[in-house]
Amino acid sequence: MESSILTYLGEICEPQFRGILIGYSFIYGTIGVFTTFLLNTLMAWRTICMVYLAVPIITAISICFIPESPQWNLSKNRTADAEKSLRWLRGWVSSETVAKEFQDLKRHSKRAKSCFECIKYDLECTHPLPTLSEKFTEFKRRQTLRPFFIVISMFFLTQFTGNLSMRPFIVQIFKAYDSPIASDQAVTIMSMLDNVTNVIIMILVRFTGKRRIYLVCISGVLVCTSIISWFGFTYLPPGHISFDQTNNKPFHLENQSLGYIPMICLMMWNTFSYCGLNTVPWMLLSEMFPFKSRGIGSGIAAAMHFIFGFISRRTYYDLETTLSLPGVSLLFACISFIGLILTYNILPETENRSLEDIELHFSDSSKGITDRKIIKQTMKN
């Protein structure tokens, strides 16, 4: 669902508001998780399931009143429906109010429907629209391969920098580090931080851009994992793990105040990872792919994200029992360091750039993967 939702949001939003509105989807996601934890303390799980049954029903009814995106309508030669959709999305405004934006969309749509050869030689394209099999051939073109590599790399870092793979076991991990407060309370605080940080990122993204937020967050993950790794090798027993603690002698720090170090780092690690490393790639998913391959490209990239997630969670037990708790943190620190260098060199800034600007940037054969600056070409026209 994330792929289709974010693709739709990317197509209907104005460039200056795209990051903020997409950020709302992640806020509601964290609110949903927090609400589930809260309801779990008030009622039985069967009752919670009955309450949540109403959510998809309400959503399905609401979607019936939402129009298709103007870009999709134009791709099907439904010009009148596209203009009507754009006017509705901009607040039931007049045709004159959206005239310039609509002309830009029509120009972008005309180019998007043209075949590669006609675009290459700047010809008027009269060829039929590509079939489904022909759309898959777009993955051979640099305008799709470059954003696909960037998004896939970021999704890999999302899952393999540790926190999301540790999340199912986070309660016992807090216990293993001898958290000075109860583990369930620490998890609740961590969930609340997710909500607060998502709101902060939603507000900041328009001013700082997505690139800076991502680089700050992956740097934060690197710092937190390094500190936890140092703490573990310094204060934890050799080979200490969080699993099967009932059969092992409970570990307690001699100085209980030291327990705040890993507790705070685990919370900040989660915050940087969940609200930065997880949020920004989904934002980019909605805007980096060219129109021809956006549906297929974003779908495959989203599928890879969940495949990475399955692998990271499935292998976490083996990693921790093999490397120990501080050892696995050191591994995640190394991955974060490599990821920081990689994303610093390849991640472009897409905030306040139109989808046409982004597509033209990746279509330019003179630019390499490390050419990060996307020029506002459509603003000059």
C-alpha cells in the first residue's frame, strides 16, 4: 500500500508542499502504532481487532470520492478530467488559477508518453503507448536505473543499520543492557519520540530538504551504534546476548547510572533510524522515478524494501548469537559508516523540484551518479 499511496501523493502535490504532505503519512503510521500500544493496555486484543476492522472500511469509502491524479488522466488522454482533478486538488479553484501548472503538466505528460527514440532526436512522437512488457524495458535506461539504485541503496540501509531488525526484540535488548527504567516503559517512551520526531521532520523538510535530514540521521545512527558498541565491549560480559536470559545469570551494572548511556542511545538510534532512514526513502520513492516506469519501479523498490526487512529480521538472531550484543552493534556501525559515504555522494536534493525537473536530471546522459544537483529547469521556462 505504501508504494501506491506515496506515488499518488507525489503526483498530486505541488513541489514546495510534497515533502510536508508525504510526511503526514508517516505521522499517521506512528500514531497508529502508538494507539495500538495504548489500546493494548485498555482492552483485549480481540476487541482491538474489532475496532480496527472499521479502518479499512472507512478508507475504502473515502477513496471513492478522491479523483485520479492529473498526470494519470493526461496519460490516458483525458484532458478534461485532468483539469477537473487539478482544480479539485487545488481547492475547487477556477481554470485560470491552475492554467500555468496545467500547461506544465501537459508538456511533461507529452514528453512522458513519447518513445525513447523520439525524445532522443526531439521528434513529435506518433507511436502507440508502450505495452506492459515494453514498460519493463525502461529499467534498461539510465533515467530509471539511477533512481532505482539510489532508492534501493537507501532501503538496504534502512533495514541493515540495525534498529528495524532489532525492533521485535527491543524489550529484551533494553533488559540486556540493564536499563534503569522498566523495559516496557522505555519502549513506550521510544514510541512517543517517534511521533514527536516525525512531526519535527515534517516541519523541517521544506526548509532543510530531504538530503540534509537523511545525512544528519544516518550520522546520528553511526554515533549511537558506535557508543553502544563501545559500552558493550567495555561493561558487558564477553559474549553477552539478549536471548535466553532466563537460563543465564542476570547481568547488572555496578553503577546503575551507566545504564542511561545505552538506554538513551537505543532510543536515539531508533528515532534517527525510524524517522529519518525509514521516512526519506519513501518520500523519494514517490518522486524520483520517471512517469513511464513510476508504477513498476516504485512497486519493485517497495517489494525489495520488505524483502530486505524479512532478511534482516530473520538473520538478527543468528547475528547476535554469533557476534554478541556489542558485536552486532559494531557491525551496524560499519554499515552506517559505508552508507554515510555512499549517500553523501549519490543522494540528490529533490525538495522544491518538480517531477519534470527530477526526470530531466536523471535523463541527462552527461551527468553521472555522483552529480547530485537538480536544476530547476521548468521554473526558468
